[in-house]
Amino acid sequence: MRYYLFFILVIFSCTKKGTFKPDEPVVTVEAQIIQDVAYGGDKQQKMDVFLPGNRSVSSTKVFVFVHGGAWGEGDKADSTNRKIIDSLRKRLPDWAIFNLNYRLVKYKFPLSVDNKFPAQENDIKSAIQYIFDRRSSFIISDKWVLAGASAGGHLALLQAYKNSDLIKPKAVVDLFGPTDMKELYNYFSKADPGTATLLSLMMNGNPDKNPSLYASSSPINYVSAQTPPTIILQGGLDDAVPKEQSFALSDKLQSYNVTHQFVYYDNQTHGWSDPVVVNDSYNKIVSFLNANVP
């Protein structure tokens, strides 16, 4: 994540309160792609919607994807994310796929921040609410999967583990996402103090100053016997989200007997470009979903 944090373009935008009305896209029963659907008033609160044909409210499964970028960079339309969505659409042709953007942390150097956490968590909640409220018009079922990469994995886990009162997902796909924010800060405080400083700005202080936010922002703290099936994918050479984050989550899931799979590539860094590993990742994800989302 530290590779993203130092080069963030600061763009301030504002929306008049009380004037926003979410988009109400015209949805057909045919296969359809609807881009930049606004679920909130900020220009970053948008999603792309990929709907298959022949949908049914009883059987059409839903895959919600959250991009990464250290909570401060990235976009649903980035080339990496487009490849992910394209690959998912090929492998899950009968699923409805929702690709989310959210408000990014904006660092105003030297020491101030816009869109501090939990703005990102709240945006994912709002996006899920938006989709849920329109599930009949989208013609989708209640068989949902939440997924994300890196910071997006963290946000997907938080939504699935902590904020699932509205709809509990049938499964979660965690691609090398942070799971314990206090431990992540502690790691960077030694490995990369500059990134630790940026993390503390995003979190309105370090763990000693703001322990409650670090605790409430850590998916690992919300694991229970009711946690949905989870597949974790992690590279052993990852120095952006250290492997210990995923090992800890796997251990916690195991302690509660939660159905899960830990896919570990010991020679991979943060994300992976090896086509063999990429293909293996997708195959394992699809197999996990087929087994756990009937």
C-alpha cells in the first residue's frame, strides 16, 4: 500500500446537502452494462453494473467488487480492475456484477486529510443499500458475494463481517486485504514510518490515540460462528499487506469453525502478474463460490 500513498492528487469537491437524488437507471431484462451509476452525491460514489440476460429474482447471483489502492487511490475503471471484471464475467456469466467506487482519502500535505476513515466503509454500506433497495428492478436474488483486493478486500470484509444487518453475503473473497488495522500500523511503524504516519492521518491518530477506531475498523474483530464462508488469497512476499494479516484471519476463522479456504502463494508479492498464478486464483475462487453459493 505504501506505493500508493505518497502520490495522491488532492482534489476537493463538495455537494450541496439535501439536493442529491440517486440515479434510477432504466433496466431491461436483456443483458446490460450500466456505467457510472451514482449512489451518492460525491463524484466518486459511483458503480458500474453488469447484468446478464435471463435474470431471475430467485436465481441470479450477485458479485460485488471493491477495488484497492490504499484507501486513497484507484478506480473501478483502472486497467487492472477492468481485467478483473472481464475475467469474472467470463467465469461467472450468469452472475450480476457490481463494481464499486468510493470516496478516496485525500492527503493535504503536510498534516491534514479529507475523507478520513470510516468514509470508505460508509460508502460501501451506502452502495450495498442502493443495490439492495433496487434488487427487484435489477432482477437479482439474495445470493450475494462480496469481494475486494487490498484495501478493497478490507472494505469487503468489513461489510460482510460487521455491516451485514441489511443482507448477509453467502461468501466473501478476500484478495490480500488488511484484517487488523492496529497490527498493520505496528508493522509500518517499523518497516516504513512514512506510511505509518499516513495511516495515522487517515485513522485520526495512531492506535494509542484512537484505539476504538482501529478496533472497529478491523474485520478480524467481527469474526463469529455466523461469519460467511471466506476465501483468502495472499502472497508470501507481500510487503504492502504483510502475510501475517491473512494468516491471523485464517486462524480466527478456524477457531470459530467458519468455512474458509486460505490460498497462499509463497513466492508472490502484493498482487501477482504471473498468468499461471492469476489463472489459478480465478479457478480457486470460482470453485469456492460454486461449493458455497448454491
